[in-house]
Amino acid sequence: MWGSSIVGFGRYRYGYSDGSEREWMVTGFSPRKNDLTLYVTGGFEPHQDLMANLGKHKSAKVCLYLKKLSDVDLAVLRKLIARSVKSVDSKRIK
């Protein structure tokens, strides 16, 4: 658990421009009141091809908001999450 409402998987360390570092989950989700929120490491810019075919969603910096899973193409969602996880493999904390 990351906080009181986020289920996270894996851990990795990332750095800020000021040299400080933070530990965060590789990917995760949180069933919020209005949406199911998925956390996609690295954001969505590298995944525009998948985002265009995902289905009904909203997104912010690293958050993907879904009203219900049936609104999206689950195969595309799986690829998006797998790609996101792979992008931080070298930074993962074992």
C-alpha cells in the first residue's frame, strides 16, 4: 500500500533536477469515488500510439482515469502498463 488508498506494485528510485531522489511504485491503482485511477510511470508522451487506441479515458501527468474497465481496450491497457513497467526496469529496487 502506498498511503491509505493506492495499491502499488514494485518500487523504483527517481531523481529530481536538484539532485534529490524519491522512491515510488512502478505501477499501481486506486479505486476512487469518481474513477479508477491507474499510475503509469513516465507519463503518457512515449505511449501516444497506445493512448490513441485505448478507449474512453482521461489522463494527467502520470494518472490514467477510467470510469469503468469496459470503456477501454484491455489488450491496449495491458501493453501500456507493460511498457511503462519496462521503462523503469533499470531503476527498480529489488
